[in-house]
Amino acid sequence: MKSKWTCILAVIGVFNTGALSQSKPVEANLIHVDIEGLRSDRGQVICALFSSPAGFPKRSDKATALAKSEISHAHAACDFQGIPSGTYAVSVFHDENSNDKLDTDFVGIPREGVGASNNAKGHFGPPKFSAAAFQYSAGRYDLTITINYL
């Protein structure tokens, strides 16, 4: 009789362990960026994650990672997955005509909306990496960036 109960309890333990292991997984290293303040749902949003001042915020070819997002109800979101711990900054622009580049006037002033982490703004030019930088250690990190139209 005792061995019958031991066997039943062992089976229950196996099923309980299986149920627990199927619970919601812990998110891998993820930087999630919510983008607000978009003036229309036209086009797309392009986000760039930088790990150093080199190229920030204009040179997406120098970025650690890139992401694109559709726009819905003047809101978009970009996710950067598998990111190691470090210091980062994010630049974002509203690519209204979906040509995959930030359109500017003849002086270089953006014709499309722009933004950066910490909602950093530049003075007579783009923001500095140091103003937009944040420390990322692991897990999920949420940012909100408001787009500015100049």
C-alpha cells in the first residue's frame, strides 16, 4: 500500500513539474522601444541601437542593431532582442515615405520626425550619445521615445 501511494505521489510530482515548466518563459535580453507623437500612420518607423558615440544618431551603418515598425494609431514599437549588457542609445525616425532614409532639407534639417532615447535633443544639431545613453544590464528594458518634427 505504501509503495502504491509513493508511486501516485511521484506521478503527480512529474505532472506538476511539467506544468510549471510550461509557464510563461522569462524574456531573453530585450530592449523594447515605444514610439509616441507620430503625426500620421503613413510610412514606417526606423529604430537604430548604438553601443558607442560612433555614428550616433545619423549613421545607421554604425548601429549595433536596426529595427523597423509599422505605425498604428500614431504609435509604433521596436524590439531589439539578444542584446548584451552595456551602455546604449537609440535613435528613431518617422520614415513617412518609406524610402528607408531620413529626408532632410538642403541645410540638413530633418523633414521627417526624429527622436532619441531619454528624449534627448540637440542644440543646433542632433543629440549627443551621452545625452541619449542608458545602462542596460539584462532582461527586459522599456523605453518611450516621443517623435519631434522640426
